[in-house]
Amino acid sequence: MHLLTRAERLAARRLQAALDEHGCSLDAWRVLSLLADGEGHPMAAVAEAAFLPPPTLTKLVDQLVDQNLVYRRVDPLDRRRILAHLTPRGEDHWRRVDREVRAQWPVLSDGDDELLRGLLNRLADTLDGATAESSV
């Protein structure tokens, strides 16, 4: 666990340093990254993916709306849901920030990157499954 915690802290520190140059928080970057696929996402799904409580996400999205980076729309398929989307300005902002993050990120070989991604996905799935089983 110590190694995983150390890697997470070092990664977050490096990521935050890149984000600071753009006045972007780690939580905002997570939200913008999720919305960058252009599909629009329900607020509950964004909160879950960004590891934020819904009230905290609402406050953050309010700030992103005020900055003209994000907008909300009623889901045409389910009018009870609100979808969050990037504005054109938000897309430009996210691309600039993402480019900076990638430029400052350590490079792993393709094989190591793929191996790490697979192991982390397996660990997350295992932990997620164990959490779901213990809550039953």
C-alpha cells in the first residue's frame, strides 16, 4: 500500500504543478477530462467519476459555468436529468491544459504503460467488487 500511496501522491503533485500554470484545480481537471469526450454526462455520473460528493461537484460545475468552460442542458431522453458539456472555450482550455500535462508527464515505454494500466484496472475492479460485496 505504501508504494501505491507514494506513487499517487507524487503523480498528484506533478499533475497539480502543471495545472497551476493554467489556474486549474485537480478536481476541475478531472471534470473537464471526463467531459472532453463531447457526449455530455449526467451530474451524478460526473460526481462518481471525479470522486466528488454531489454538492461539491455542483459547486465546482457552477464555477466552471461562470468561467464559460461548461454548460448544463436537460437530457432530451430523460428530462429529469441534467447533462454537463464543455463549451467551445472549455474544449480549447482542456486541450491546452492536457497538452501541458502530457508534456510534463514521465514517459513509460508502451509495454510498461500498457502493463501498468492493466494492473491498475485489475486492482480497481477487484477493490470495487470487494466494496460492492461488503455492502450487500
